[in-house]
Amino acid sequence: MAIWAPQRVGGWCTPEWPFTQTKLHPLNGWDMSNVTVAPTPYIEGVTYASTLYTDTAKSASNGAITWEESDVKVPGMKIVNADDVTGAKCIMTTGYNPYDFTDKMCSDPLQSSKRWKLKGYNGDVLDVYFSTTTGTTSIYGNLSKLTNATDGKWKGFRTELGFIVNGQFVKSKGGDGLGFSTTRGTYFTKLTSSDSQKEETLSAMFSQGLAGPADKYHPATGYFYPTSRFSYPLYALEDEIYTGPLSANYANLFGDWNPSEGVPFGYFYDDDANPDTDNVLMANCDGNFVVTDPILEAGYCEGQWVTYRSQAGLDANGVPYPSDGVKKAIPEDMVASWQNDALYATGMIDDLANLGLNYYVTIGDNTKWPTPNQFVMRFYPVPAEAPAPVEICNDGIDNDKDGLVDCSDSDCSADPICPAPVSEICTDGIDNDQDGKVDCADSDCLGISGCGTEQLSTTCADGFDNDGDGFIDCADPGCAKNKLCR
């Protein structure tokens, strides 16, 4: 469930947008030759996909550009070559402005669903093709979200500009008229950090509703953390952008970048009684959430409902309290009241999987490109390494594959199961105390009934290795003279 973060009604804060308009624009559309769009009809509130294939043969897919049918419409992404207010150029989502019902534009209000949504389904590369013509050098702002929709976590991502030549991706080169740039079209010819740029120029941030300070665009602090956004630093070159380490405030709470099906569940409040707008995150399940209705994302928390707001619930004006970033339990009677209130509902905190991206692409002379009518933006997700296997100290299995089992593995040295002395059981065929000697061969078994000589009539016919030499009954040389074995 998306998180409500109140924002100003006005344009994307980019005063450096170029205002000069030309008749010839080098970027004239989304090249959908490797795309299949979900068929009609489309139902309000349902998410659909424009599937991205690995090539134009459409034999395999690693992801999609998606849209939730609402003020966002099919196919989910478009090119604007002349904003109707500023003349700006941008890459954004399709649909209409929910405030005035005009066609979506770069300068539409911040809270008006402007970002096109790219989802990676399996951690492999995602290619978005763009159609180009010869035209005046132009600067395009990008407004997008990248979503981890795999079954595992990501460390970050990398994106490159390039071309598909004879079925292979060829990376763009410096000075070829295609590159990541500032708002004024200056290519990043030297490694540039997002720390040195304005947020609108180069940034990778999760929703401010999750974390971040109040400001003129966001009157309320983010839910989990009130002073800074969940984010990645970006590092840009002319033909490549990649992430640095995930911000500590996100990593300390959730580890690496969460997949959309692995995010925590929350309790949300519909503050304006409008189901078509985003709701306010009031609490989150600290522990396992059991889903009883996957369509409504309803269920119950097996752990405890907690909040990171300064107080649970609403203030005297019916407004959620601001965050102080300190986890605190929700009173059980308050949770019970939410369960009986139609304005409250559980749901996935899916913005923890959605990374908002801002950057600019400048397109110049394309006549010397290997494919003058097309370029490609390729995204490389960086999956997190799977956690190393841990030795379980009492299951008889070498879980971490280091050749040592259970208490014989040094990983188990501090496990309570292993420090306690284990006595040898002298009749079970197992080296219980793991000293390399089994049953009667272990000196611990001296004097134990059944252990001793192997030459008596009773011990030469009991089916047991009484002297621990590996031989049983008549197969033991000690029984050679016993009349039972002659």
C-alpha cells in the first residue's frame, strides 16, 4: 500500500528546465518493439504490465513497466517534448493530471503520479528502448521508480546508455551525443556524486512518507525516521549511473533493498475517506504477519503492532502524530478499535520496495550512432548475496558444508548443546561424545555391562562388539576357540 505524503500543488521543482522549444525533437517516443502490452479491458485499481522482453523476438522477459489503472493509463510511460506550462522535456508516466484532468505533464503537482514504474522480476538486465530522430540537442528529465519485484533482496542497481547492435548491447561512448547530464545538458565527463547535485538533478530516494524531514513540500515527517530520507547515493558518468551503499537508516531497520513481496505489513489510515488516494501509515507489524485475504492484504500480526510516531493514534485535531523515530507498542484496545473502523486497514508497506529516481539524459547529434533511430537504457539490478549457511548443532547434518558436523564444528562451540559434556552411550553404534571412538571401543565404556571380553559363550553370541575391535561374535578372533564358533 502506498504511503500518503502531503506535497505542494505545483510543478516539479526544477527552475533550470530549458524553456526553448524547437520543432525537431531527437527523442520522439518509447520504442515498444520489445514490449507486449496487457490487453484491454482495464479495471480501476488493478495493476497491469507492459512486459519488457530481452529482445524483439519476445521469447524471454526479465521485467515490465507497470501501471495501476487510475489517473495513470496504458501503456505506463511516455515522452513529453513540450510541457504545456514550462516547455520542459521529460520521460514520465502516461495518463491525466488528477487535479485538472489535462494530459500529464512534467510540471504537474508533485503528488500526481508522474513516475513511470520499472519492475525487475528476476534480477537480470532490463532494457528500455527509445525511438530517436535527428533534431536539436535536447535535455530530458527522468521521473521513474525502480521496483525490486524478485524473491530476494537487492544491494542496488546500475544503469547504462547504449545501443542494440546485431542483437547485442553496445555501451555508449563519451562524446557520442548521448549521456547523463546536469539540468543544463552538461555531460558528467568526470565521476559525479549525487551529494554534489540537487535532488532534482541526480538522486535515488524512497518515499518521503517512509522517512525524511518536514519541509515546504512535505509538511509531515516520514514515518520510520524523521530527519533524513531512505536513499542510495548515486555516482554518475556520461554513460553510466550506479548506486553506493544503502543509507544506514534503511539498512539498520530492514537490511538490503526489500522485494515487494517481502516488505513488512502496516496499519493504514484513510485520512480523507477517499479510497483512491494514498493512506497514512500509522503502525507496522513487528514480527510475522499472517495474511488471511491476499486481495485485501488483510490478516493479523503474530508479533506486536508498533509505531514510530511520537504517539499512537490521532491528535486532538484528528491528525496522525509526527514521527520521532522511536519504536513503541500500540495499546491493544487501540488496535481493536482500528479493526472495527472502516477507515483503517492493513496492507503491505510496498514503498519499501520502490526506489524513486531523478536524473537527466541529454541527446545531441545522433547521426554517428551505430543505431541513429534508437538508443537503449539498460538497468542492471545488483542482487544481495544469499546469507551464508549456518551450522545447526544437533541435527546430524553438515549444514555449512565445511566437513564438520554438529558439535565437532567450531561454529557450535558457544552453543549450549555443545559445551555440556556428552557421555558415550555404549550400545547405540554412535560416537556420542565425538572423540572418535564408538561404544565399547571408547574407554568411557570400560566396566559397562556388555563391554569387555569377546570370548565367552554369552559374548560370542550376543550380536555386539563387546571389546570394541570392530568384530562381532564369531568374526572376532577372541571367539575362535569358543565351541559356539568351531
